[in-house]
Amino acid sequence: MLIGALVGGVVASFVVPPVLAWYNETGKISSTSQVQTLCNLPELIRYTSSRLLRGQLIGAVIGALVFLYPGFVAARKAEEAEGAAPPV
């Protein structure tokens, strides 16, 4: 699961920024304000970093869930191999 979480976080680091750029229209940060030519830089930084971190968290959770089954299979095989070894 740990490997899956790390892989998911890394993949999300590459996938989320282009998705954020595609998803948001120019100058539109919040749904309550009008589109402006100039932006509020602190709000923009908070918005972008929170979305990136949220995307990484989602990617880590998905990666952990994807690698959960192979982890169970590997643990079961290691347990069976350990039990099949002749006693010394």
C-alpha cells in the first residue's frame, strides 16, 4: 500500500497541474467573484497549492487501494512459502 500511495502521489504531481490549467478559465479563482484582469496573488497561491495537495492526496489514496490486492497476494505467497519449508 505504501508503494501504491507513493506512486499515486507522484503521478498526481504530474497530472493535477495540467488539469487545473485546463479546468479553470483565465482570471476565475472563486465562483463568487467576477473575472478580473489582475489577480490577488496570495489567494491564487492558496487556491493552487490547496488544489495540488488535494489532488496528490486523492492520487495517493487511489494508488494505495490499487496496490492493496497485490500486497495481500504477495504476503500470502510469502506465508505459504515459509510454512512449506522443512523444519531444520
